[in-house]
Amino acid sequence: MASWIMHSLLQAAAAASSPADVAPAQAGEVVVVWEGMVEPARERLRACLAQKCFPVNDVKASLALADAQFVNGSYDDARRTLQDSLQRLVAAPGEHPRLRASLLNGVAIVAEHQGDLFDAMYARGGAADALWSAGPDTVVPALNARIAAALTQARLGRTAEARATLRSTAGRAKDVGQPVLEQAVRMYDAAIQWRNGAHRPAERTLREVAGLKGENFRSLRVASAALLTQLLNEAGQVDRTGLLEEAIGRDRNKIRPTLIYSPTIDIQGPIQRDAFGFVPNQTVRSDSRSALGWIDMGYWVRPDGSVADVQVLRGARNAELARYIRDVAVRRRYAATQDPSNAQGWYEIRRFSLGYEKVTPIGSRIVRRAGAPIIAEMDLAVIAPDASKRETS
């Protein structure tokens, strides 16, 4: 079973170009809007390297190329681009902790979408260490990177390690005077507690965070209330979510819809395995870490919180994955809004990737995909209410 709660906690903001030209696809139609982004970005990187550009320009061009490759579904190429830039950065004179952290965060995002959670965990930990060493002005992103690393540890089942990481992060946040992050750590720790059956203490903590006073805690209040609403909905306790939804409606950011329910779904169905539990035809080459499939799903979030017009915009491999994810999207629910200026709602585009952990069977040197399916989700864009005027490229 795939847990969408932990996915929502782990979503990272990618520097993806806003696909403002996307229109919902008709049945069987594939809409390609990012075609052509990769080659111009590749040429800019080549020109930069040919001129022996400074590390900051190298990293900037590499991130742009990796971003285009990622959005286009070329996960292997994106990861190779980032790792090549990391190697050049290590060989360059001087210390470049911020640049290193940017590349490592990129590696973590791609690794998560490939199902390589261990690689993502180590990359996020490395990014946190780099940012922490960069000086006081990078404390906040360093703490956020440590939180992301802890949540990845939780997804890997390393509960004790994840909670220890969060405790140390809370201590650092308190030491440097970051009360919002200190309380955010409590929220994430409560989510892990809930997942491990400690519902009462987890709910108590989430309600406390959702009740914090002060404008600086507004976004955190919404996040905590939304998280608890999702957990209660998932547990079938819908009757206990009313006051939470009202609180979200008072505090929420009017620019973005707030997810309060997404069903858990068993995605074992479309994946066939051999007698040893491995995914057939998914031998992992040393130069290939592709996910088993990815899709870009678009849908409208109406002012009443319902989801409408769910469409598969693009996708690659494993066509049945789209049907399973579409079933999830159709049943999602967002906090209702009372915004008279937006009667149409919001258009969301989400990237979903399916992967499996890598294992090496006993007596073999061939790495295979096996274990539980791993889904990564990312927000590619939220388009303004006039998105119906888009044109398809």
C-alpha cells in the first residue's frame, strides 16, 4: 500500500519551468509541452564548459539542463548531468558548499522519483551538511534539508533514526532562534508517530501545532491541520474533521488549494513479478536507474474542494499506472474556499513516478528491482483560474 501522507510531506519544489501552455488531453492523446527544452539547455552547458566558466555558472547551467531532462522524463540523463557537475565542482579550487548543496538536492529529487530512497537520503544529508557549513545565512535551508533527510529515513522504515534526526534538528532550530522550524519538526515527528500506531500523542501534537498563535505560524497551522485532516480521513474518522477544515479555510493561502484527503491505493496490480519476487525485465544496468513509469496528471480543484476533469497529460512506460493514479486523483478532496473572485478553481499538474528499490540477489551480481513499490509525487505547476484559455503546443 502506498502512503500519500508521507509523499505530501516529502514533496520538494523543483525549479521546473511553468507549463503554462498545457491543455487537458483527450482520450489517447499525448500532450507534449516541454519538447525542445533539453537541447537549448544542453547547448548552453556545452558553451559554458567550452569557455571554462566559473563553477557557479557551470552549476547553474547543469541544474537547468537536469531540470529539463527531469521534466521530460529522462531521469537517467538528469542524474548523470548532476553527478558530472558535482565531480567538476569537487575538482574546482575553493569551497562551494551552497553549489554542492544545490546539486545534491537535485540528485535527491531525481533519486526519489527513481525509487532510490537510500541515495536520496544520503544526498539530502550531504546537502544539509554543506549548507550548515556555509554560514549563518544558510541555516534555514540546512534545517529544511535535515528534515527532508529524516522523512526519507522514515520512508525507509528507519523510524528510530528518523526521530533522532528530527530531535537533533529541533535542538538546532531552537539554538539559532527558528521557532517555526522547531514546531515544524514536532509536526513531522507526529506524522511518523501516527504511522507507527501512536495515534493519540500524534493527534495531540498536531492539534497543538495547528493552534499556535501568531502570523508567522500561519502556514504551519494550515499544514498541521491539513495533515491531521488527511490522517483522520484515512482512518475513517471523517466526522472529526469539521473544525479542522474550518480552521484551514480561515488560514489557508488563497493562491494554493490545500489537500485534505487522498486515498491510499494498492499499486501492486499493474506490476507483474517473477517467482522470486523480482520485477521482470527490470535488470538495473550500472548506467540506468530509470523509474518503472511516470505520468503527468492534470485536474481542476473546484472551490468546494472537489476534483474535476482529471486528465493524463503525458506519460512514459507502464500505461496501467495512469489508470491507478487517476483513480486516486478523482477521489482527492481539498479544503473548500470562500473566494468570490475565483469561481472556477485552480488547475494543478502533478508528476507521479513509480519505482522499486534496488537489490542484488544472493549468488548474483545483477542488480534487480524488487520490494515494495515506491511512488514519488511532485507539483509541476499551479495555473491561474484563466487556465482554460491555454493552447496546446
